[in-house]
Amino acid sequence: QVQLVESGGGLVQPGGSLRLSCAASGSIASIYVMGWYRQAPGKQRELVATIISGGTTNYAPSVKGRFTISRDNAKNTVYLQMNSLKPEDTAVYYCYFQNFLMTTRDYWGQGTQVTISS
């Protein structure tokens, strides 16, 4: 019922920036959570940032002050602006969407690789 399309990953040097995008389409509820998770080699998938339908944002401590999550309601798109990137930010980044209808359902994007290296 909901489809997610991610874009924006790539290879960046330490200290550089990237902007990830995730466009949602389908039956989107008035109450939802969108966000970004990431999974590095050998590690569990972890929360990076979320934004709820009311506008409240939440960030992992490791990215506070460097990453910014935002949304464009007209386009049903969420963005993750990543600045001051570090090698430890290297991971596959996944867009996440939680749709609050009569039944709550979770959706995941296909993932986009972000690599920070000299």
C-alpha cells in the first residue's frame, strides 16, 4: 500500500556532505513516522533519525548536530542532510515509514550505500 524510493547515497571524503531522499507513495495516513536507519558491516540496524507527522524530530546521539531530517509534505518526501561525515557513518541507509491506520504497518526502502573514506 506504501512504496518508498530512496536516492542520494555515494562515496564521500571525511568531512563531506550528502543528502538522502525518500519519496513515499500510496495510502499514506494522517499519522505516520518516517525516518532513517542504517546498518554497518557486522552491526545491527540502528536508528539514525525520525520525524513524525506532527513535525517532531528525533536523532541518534552519534549524529546530533551533524545530520538534519526534514520533510516536504507536498511531495511526501523525507530528507536526511548529512554534514561533517565520518568514516563511522559508513553504512547502508534505509528509509523507514510507519503508517498508522486501523492497523499499523511498517515499510522499508531498498537501502542506499553511504561510504565515507579518504
